[in-house]
Amino acid sequence: MATTAAKQCNTCQRNLVKMPGSQYEVCPVCTTVNLFNQKIKGRVLFRIGQVINAAANQHQHELQRQPSNHGRKRAVLCGITYNNHKKKLEASVHNVRSMQQLLVNKLGFPNYSIIVLTEEESDSSRIPTKHNIQGALKWLVQGSQPGDSLMFYYAGHGTRVRDQDGDEIDGYDEALCPLDYKKAGTMLDDEINATIVAPLTHGVTLHSVVDTCHSGTLLDLPFLCTINQDGLYKWEEHQLTNKGTRGGKAVCISACADDQYSGDTSAFTGKAIGALTFSFIQTMEKESNLTYGKLLASMRKKVNQAQQVVGRFAPHASPMSQEPQLSSSKRFEIYSEPLII
């Protein structure tokens, strides 16, 4: 299997991660365009460099137009349909496109700073295989600095497997199912945590929105927020070992608890979309002065309303209703801390 190539930026010497099939990479720190294909020479190399660096200069100009107290924004959006699989998910690509619109039109993410992984992409490096997802997640956190806002979104199948290293309170690891999971295997929460949570340094914030089954603790974050019917909450320690950050902040908003199933529904718009995805987008677009507590309460209300309209919409029978979850690398006051992505 091909490996992810390593290279240093020609300008700032930061390590770069070369995505499979890519001929160049824009440095996330200084925006220099670094060509990987050394066989390209002469006028061709010069012309390619001109075109790509013109784009990079435009990217830098757009970054400079942002207020100085805002850091860079980057996102990885992954949606897997599993075409030709028995358990095909019809809504995954629609979920991703909807999230991309939210990030660009509402939250100020530049399109060039978003990697989209779906089966519809023409670039083979953007097909959501395990290898490509791993590479995209490494890119997401690479070179991150104070003030950066990172987003990882996933819509696809999730599963649970017996914990093998004794770090899970409930005895199970949660996992994502890449397109080629039957051949390459799943991605355990341990690996996801090590890739995008553990490297986060002070001032860097990661938000992850995961619309999949068994996703309550999918990032293996130390604290899980539980809320009763009166809105009273508490943070529960959820790890036997320390799996926090290097000073940064990681927050996961997930579709359901670890022992629940998530589902797609047409109750909202008449077109199938993930219940978590729709409720998250609607709340972000329509609510003002959002806190984490206000977001979670609104999402749970919307998901519950959809379930009452069409009944339990999970793909498999479940003894419990789907209820969105909040976990974090650190405790905080959910009703007063503003939600800034």
C-alpha cells in the first residue's frame, strides 16, 4: 500500500504531508506552493509554478483580509455512501455538501482550506479509503498555530469492537468504517485521538461533528457531558488513561451515545439527510449567541421532533432513541461558553 510522502516546505522548512496523487502542496503555515513532481522541467515547471503561486497569492490575500484576531480555518469533510454495499447510505454525500455550504457561507471557511472525501470525487486521493482519510486528518492538524479553528466532519457507518488495550471504561472501542473497511480495517477511536486530538497545542481548537452510529466517545476525549431532563449537566470522566491535548481544545458533537444508532430522515425537508447534520446546520444558521449548551438543547429537540413524526428512523432496531452527545478535552461551563467555530 502506498505511504504518505514527507517533504519540507521550501520557504519555512515546516514538514508537509503529501496527499496521495497530489503534484503539489500549499504550505499551511506560509502558503508557499511546493511541487512534488521533480520530473517537470523548464517552461512547463515555470508555467505550473506561475499558475499555482498566483492561486497561493490569492489565498494569502484572502487570509490577510480576515481580522487579525482570527486564525486560519481548515476542515476535512468525509461522507461515505458505500455504493454496492448492502447497507448503502443514501444521504452521506448530501450531508457533506450541506456542511460545506455552512462552513463557507456562514462560518467563513475558505473553500481552498476544505478537503472533501466522497465517492463522487474525481481525484483518487479524495476517495474516502482508510489511507486517504488518514492522510487528510494528518493534513488537518499539520502546522496548526494559536488561533486556528479546525473541523472534522464524518457521515458514514460506525461500529463498536472489543477494547484490546484496557483504556475504555465500557470495554469497547468505537470506530469509523472507511469505504474499504472490509479490506483495510476500521479506524479505531484510539487512532483518531492520536492523529487529531493529541497534537493540538495551546490556542488551537478542533470541533468534530460525527453523524454515525456508536459515536458518543468517538474521539476518545476525557470528558463526556451528561444532561438530565431539567437541563442540569455534569462532566463525567470517560477515560482510564490520559488522552487529552497538548494544551489545545477538542470538542466532539456526535449523533448518539455509544450504545445507540443514528439515522437519516426525510422528516425535515422531504429529502434524506442525517438527523444530526440537519439539526446542527439549522441551529448554526438560525440561532444567535450560541453556547454549547444552547446548541445541544436545540439539536436534541429537533432530533426528537423528527423521531416523533416518522417514528424511530435508525437503520436498525434500537432500544433507545437517538440523542446527540457532547464530549470535550476539558471541562467548561456549557451554558456560558460561546460556540465559536
